[in-house]
Amino acid sequence: MTTPPPSTPPPSTPVPATPAVAPEPIVPGPLLTGHAALIFLMAAFIGAMVGVLTAFSAGNTAAALLAGLTACGISIPILHKLIH
């Protein structure tokens, strides 16, 4: 009677080593796009002009500040639609 050969595990195929790939660094985008910066600068200019003209005509600083801030705030969506 012959004895069965000892069981051996099947030969394993070597796994090719993958080169270590460094993750790409996360580069944050700009804080404001050029479009948004242009709109905010133009709105600030419009608000400043309205504020200065109101101060010259009314002589009241609080009214000039309120008019300038209002003009700045109202001009932002209008400029966004015009320049887009």
C-alpha cells in the first residue's frame, strides 16, 4: 500500500508590488472669483458715490451712510445679472 503524499498548499503567485503613490495635495480654490470681486468692487464704488453725494446735498452723515449702504446692497444683485 502506498501512502499518499503529504498535502502541500498550492504554490502562491507573487503579488506584484504597487508603487506607493503619494496623494495629491488639496489646493483650495480662490476665496472670491474674479466675477464676484468685480461685482463687489463696483457695488462699493456705487455705494461710496451715493453716500458722498448724499452727504453733500443733505449734510447729514447718518443719512449719507444709510443711503450709501443701501445703494451698495441693492446694486449687488443688479450688477450680478448685468455682468453675468
